[in-house]
Amino acid sequence: MIELEVYAAGLRAPDKLMGLDLELGAIPGLRYKVDTLHDVMFLEADGPGISIEGIRSIFNKLDLKARFVGQTHSVALSQSATQVIRP
């Protein structure tokens, strides 16, 4: 199982949520939910059919800059694939 937490400013805008639902809903075995108070999305997948670059490209397509929060386990292609968010 792969778990990701993604922060993207503007994520909760209705048009962005609708676009994400269309794109992410097409990925088999992927489950996700949005934090209703913050611009954070939690993603969970059963298999290796998901990658950080794939998720990043979906967010980029919707003009959202995805920042991966926390440890990304084996999904990350390299240590430089993630970035720490600082206040």
C-alpha cells in the first residue's frame, strides 16, 4: 500500500476539486480525500500503478503546484523528488 499527502495552494476551489476528481477517479485502486479546512489531499493506493511524477503531472495540468508532505516511501524516485514545506 502507498500513502501520500499532498499540499497544493488553491486545491479546495470547486473547479480544481472537480478536475482532480475526474483525473484521480480514472486511476484504478486509488482512494483519496481532501482536508476540508486546508489545501491538503490524502491519497492511498493498493498497487504500484501510481508515481509521484504521475500525481505531480495531474496537479500541474490543473495549474496546481503539488508539494508532497512527509515521507514518500518507495514511491519517490529520488530524495530530490520531495520538498519540505516551511512556514
